[in-house]
Amino acid sequence: MKPTPRWTALVFALLALPALAAPQIQDWRAASGARVLFVAAHENPIVDVQLSFDAGNRRDPADKPGVAELTLGLLDAGTATLGEEAVREKLTDLAASVSGSVDADSATLTLRVLARPEVREPAVALLAELVARPAFPDAVLRRERERSVDSLRQRETDPGFLAGRELSRLMYPAHPYGLGARLSADSLRRIGRADLLAFWRTYYRPESAVVAIVGDLTRAEAERLAERLLAGLPTGRPAPAALPGVSMQAAGRLRVIAHPASQAHVVMGLPMITRHDPDYYALMAGNYVLGGGGFDARLMRELRDRRGLTYGASSSLAPLEGAGPFELAFSTRKDKVGEALAVARATVADFVANGPSEAELAQAKANIVGGFPLRFDSNRKLLGYLGVIGRYELPLTFLGDYPARIAALTVADVRDAWRRRLDPARLDTVVVGPTSLDAPGEPGGMTR
Amino acid sequence: MKNWHKLVAAGVFAASGATAAAETVEATLPNGLKVVVRRDARAPVAVSQLWYRVGSVDEVNGRTGLSHLLEHMMFKGTRKVPAGEFSRRIAAAGGQDNAFTSRDATVYFQQLAADKLPLAIELEADRMVNLVVDDEAFRREIEVVREERRWRTDDQPTGRLHEALYASALVANPARHPVIGWMDDIRNMKADDLRAWYRDWYAPNNATLVVVGDVDPQAVIALARRQFGALKPRPLPERREQREPEQQGMRRVTVKAPSELSYLTLAWPVPRLESLTDVDPYALSVLSELLDGHDAARLPRRLVREKKIALSASSGYDPLGRGAALFTLTAVPAAGVGLDALEAALKAEVARIAKDGVGAAELARVRRQLEASRVFERDSMFGQAMQIGALESLGFSWRAEDEMNRRLQAVDAAAVQRAARLLVDDKLTVVTLLAQGMKGRPAASAKLEEVSR
């Protein structure tokens, strides 16, 4: 539209905003060797803290997958001086919340608390105690182990879960990144208190810890917080073994798993991208075009908009220390799964062969670059990025570099990277739903 | 929105002793469009939400799912902006956009760099009046929504439980219909049904525009005037309230599903918040917090950790909505525990409060949680916009948050006890999801309050 003078004035008023800038990250090493990253944010009286260790489920003992998750899960189940209920009451009285998560590379705890020292300091002290002096009480372990078994049994009825797990087993048959997909009721029941203690001793090392802090603190307060958080953890334990390399399968496999759901769930994937990948930005921008860009992406256009075959189709990249997966996923009614799979395969093959068009890459760049500030527009989102920068030793300029590196890409960069890195013939495929791909059966189907 | 405290937690800074007072400005255009803008300059971004007061509680049987289907079609082009262009232009501006439909409202939103806000407002104003519902695009979208329903409800044990719960705890009130609609209603929908629904409800006098971000509020209001100001208000269809007839005895419903775990939900119809000076809704909210609002709350503590009879136990109550409100308790039995025993244990927790009340320390703990969550919720601009939009579209001012918080903080032990006494057997609906293993259909966990595009 052609702006009128009044319109121009208005746009100008809206444009007259602070220049777009990446947050000012400070970093240092704690006395124990832990990496600390801090951004001061004084607008709201809140402090968010993330503490992570090189204790993800890739560190699970090969015969006991599940140890990493149970270890983290039981940190708040009591300490040398506090029982389980006492821990919870203390947290509640401080209006603080602690949560935890485990992924392939890391075990992560997060704390959110008001910035007032009367609640902040005891909350940090409590988190420090949970990490440094866990009791791992036998009775709680038995209870949580059984809850994990039941939760796994339930997830095993979910076609999306079954598809993802089978794909992970195919992609990482012998690599620790496949351990999470090898969890079973038996493996969980083999885990005893000694396993948790040994895991905690070996992997909850302050030297491998990353502390990310965002909130209403001064630098000096943040330094004291980080020291306090790690004070009780013994130092000097040996560094664990380096991660073995990921080997790729020579040819992609197809697995079909029968399931009574009305929809078939399809996933495809292969190990592809690391956090320090030389093709990182070309792969990321390309994935936007192929399947990461929502309604801008080819998979959504082909499967949903043009054919009404699915509610959602997407592809994703999960960069890890080693080669994390490229994955593509969608669900569709069973009698359409053959057609949908053919469309998905053709979409991938065409993208790899020809790359994005100039217009598609321009659109991807515009969205990724223009939308970059949305990725850290809250303390909580920013905290996640600090954690990643710390865990993977990325440069402090990462958040500023990212959009610049995306903006510099050419169509040839993206096409060449995807040609080199994704051979469609090596994609593993899992279809959960039909009894076979030729004659999609529908036991128990209900919808037509 | 599931929890009261999440709704009222954000945004009103004056009463909480916070450092920076937020600048919130509102205006109502001559055509009835309400605009509320809050400046939050922590990042150079903005969120824009356009709330239409139309949702599944406005639908009638045989036409359920209309609001949600129309929400899908709102991305399929106008006389000026071709199909798919809305999202493409927002994405090209670095933005994200989507929409969701609830029982009460249909909401379209964009998150983008603050200087790109004029694009979002211009596009929203265009599709408020210029939508083209193309027959062929509509036919394809019906299939998309049927896939959405299969994925969200039919293939999910908890989705089916939730649907059965509302369909059986309520017999007349339209909150009994699923937001996404019954499968046959989706399949039988006509493009003309959507065109009529659009003409009926999409008008400036049935909408609220909410913007939160690094913007000058007066400039945003001027922008809204410019883009929406020329649109004509229209008379809206009459909204006939269908009060739920009083329940005269306990109901029991069983749903079978291909699940490994069984689920049990107890639901009572209870008052919703109709006026700020109501009493019970505040007390019921505090009761829900006591049962399941924090780390040391009663249900998980007693049923999961102490007695070990449940794998999970939770409560739910949303006082804000145009449809009938339910107070719910949901639990999953631990291995070897019968559903009867679990039901008795859940009721016993309510009865204990009805008989003995609650202690001052326990109440103080809930109040502290509520107060802190108000501060925490300010971290999310999207969350702030949601709260403003929800209150405004229900007929409360965004300013009501303050008073709601005061009244919530003032709930005493006697009020909580009275709230627990509302939960009597004669008003109870018990819905049981009986696990059938993998013989039937599969599972996962999801709660269906809102469905998005």
C-alpha cells in the first residue's frame, strides 16, 4: 500500500525503537571450573537459574538405560538433612520452583525464584544441597521406578512414541544416543540405589557444570550465586570418556509396525548435525524450506495445503555434541499412508536434488533473521540459549552471529550442503499403523 | 487456561510492589472495536492478538466445530490477500502467526519485531471483513480438520475421556460440545455454514485487539483506528443462555480405550465467575490450589507419595468462561489399585477439607504461590496478552485483575471449607477410562481446552 503522510509518520513512530541488539552476555569460570553465563535483566524482580551437567542419557550404563533420568528425578527426593516432603515444603514456602530434564547430552535443573534475597538465597542454597547431598532414598526409588515403568507402558500404546523410538533405534543401533530408545521395564527394574549414587558421583562433576543466570542481579551477586550453587560438589573426579563418533547406515531401512489407531504415523530420519557443524547454518536455513518453516515449508504445502492428507507435517534438526538427527514426521489416515509417504519422499528427493529456489531461501532468511529477537524475548527463553552456549562452548557472540551467518548464505551453499549431507536412500523410515504398506489393514479402525 | 492464578498472575503491577509500572492504554473505536495496548520494552518485539467473542459455546448441535473450522479458513485468502499470503507475509517479516479456538473465543495472533506490527494489524483488519471461502479449499480443509480430530481426540485415550466428561457432566449447556466438533458435524459442514457464521460474528463490535510489546501505545491505537476504523459495526445474533439444569443424582460413565493405564475423573458443576463480587469462584480456586497447585499440595502428596495408590492426581477448575464450569479431580491408579478405592481416596480428600477445614499455614502457602506467580507471569509477553484478551472478551476489564487478586488473597479457611461442601455426591459425575491394552486404540496424554490451527 502507498503510505500517506500520516501513515509515514506513524510508521516512523513505531520504528523509532532501540536498535536490535543481542543481549550482553558475561561469562566466567567458577572456582570449581564450572562455566558461568550471566545476563542482567532488571525489568522484573525475578531470577532464573539453569544448572546443567554432562550427565545426559548418553551416559546411561549400556545395560541400564534410565539411570540418568532416575538420578535427576530423585535429586529432590531428599538430602542428607531433609526428607522428601521437607524439600517440597521449603520450595513452596519460598515460592520457588525447581524442574529438571534430561536429553541426550545433558541433565539440567532450573530454578525460578523472586529476586528478593530473603527467598533467593535460601532457594539457591536448597538447590545446591539437592545437587550435592542427594539421599536417593530406597523407598522413593522403588516408587518412582514403578511410576516410570507404568509411564513407559502407557507411552508404548502411543503410535507417535513407537515410531520415534523405533527410528532412534535404527539411527543409533550401537551409539549411546540410542540408549534412551532402549529403556524397558526390565532395564528400569534392574536399577538400584547404588546405580544412582555411582552415576551421580561420576557425572555430576562441577568441572562439567554450566550455570546460566538471567535476572535481577548484579554481577557480584551472580558470582556469589554461582559459587554457592556448586560449593558442595566434590571436585577432582576424572573426566568421563569422550563420546564415540556416530556411524551412518549404508542404506535406509523401512519398518512397519501394526497399530489399531485410526491414523498411521510416519517418521523418517538419519543422524546429521552437530553443534559445531561446518554446515550448521546452511542445514538450518534449508530445513526451514523443507519442513521447519511451518506453512512456508514444502512438506506442509504438499501434504496439507495441496492434498489435505495431514494436520501437520514437519522436519527438524537436533544438533548435539555428536551427530544429532534430522527427522521428518506426519500422521495421516491409514488408507492414505501410501500416497502420503510417496509425496513426502518425492518432496525430500526434489529438495536435495535441486535445493531451494531463490525466493524460498529469501523467505527463509527473512523469517530467521527478522524473527531472531523473538527467540530470546523473555528471561526464560534467553536462559535456554545461555545453557546451550555454555554446554557446547559456543562463542559468546553466537546470538549476534547467527542471523548474520544465515543472511550470508546463497542458494548454492544450501543446496550443496544438503546434497552432501542427506542421501535420501539412506533415510530410515518407520510407519506405525498399517499391517503392511501394500495392503493397509485397519484392525479396530473407527473413523469410516 | 487451566489455572486461575495463571490468568490473574500477570500484568497488573501497581499492587504487587514491582519496580516498573506497565503502561497500559485502552480505547474503544466508534465501531465498537476495543483496543488494549501494553508497553513492555524488554525486547524489540510485539505480540498482537485479535479476540473474537465466538467459540464453541455459541454453536448448536449439528453445527459443532463451526468456529474452529472458520478459524482454519481464515488463512485461505481474502479479496485482497490470496490464500496462504497472510502467513507468508508475516513470516517474511520475521514473524510467527497462528490462531486458536476455545469454548469462548476465536483468537488470531502474531509475534514479530515491534516495527513490523503495522503489517499484522493491516492484514487482520482486511480479513475481518474480506474473507473469501472457496468451495474447493473448504473441501480440502475439512479433511485436514478430520485428521486433526483423529490425532487430537479419537486416537488419544485422554482426549476421549475429556470429551466424554463434558458430554456427560453437562446435558444442556453448550460447554458439553467439543471445541473441534463432533466428527459427523465436521464432515457434514457446508461452506455456506461458514460464510453465515463469518457474517454473523466477525465484526469490530465483537472483537478486542490486544498488543503487548516494545511499542508506543498511542501510536498503536492510532494505527488500529486507521486500519479498523472504517469497518462497520453489525448487529450480533442474540446469545441465548442455556443454564445447566440442576443435577439430581450421581452419574457414572465408562469409556473403553486402548490404553495401558486407567483414568478416573470426578466432576461437579460449580459456579463460574459471573460478577467480580461473586464469592464461591474465588474459594473454589483456592481449594483447587490447595489440592494440586504447588509442590507440597495435598493430592500428589497423599495419593501419590504417601499412600502410593495413584501414579498421578490433580485438580482442575477454571472460573472464567461463558459456559458452565466444572470442578474436576483426575487420577491414574497405581498398579493393583482398584478404581473404587481411588475414587474413595479422592472423595476423602475433599471430605477432609469439608469437615476439618484447612490450616492457616497451608492457606498462607497458597497465597504466597499466587502472589509470586503474578510476578513470574510478567516474563512472557504472550501470556500477558492472553490474560488481557481473555478478561476483555468475557466482559471483564483487563483492570479487573487487581480486584480478582485481592479477592483471591482474601479467601479464608471458612470459605474454602464451604467450597469443599459444594462437591456433593448428588452433583457428581464419575467418568472412568477403562484400559483395554492394545486391543482397541492407542494413547498419550493431552488436555483439550483449546485447539489451534
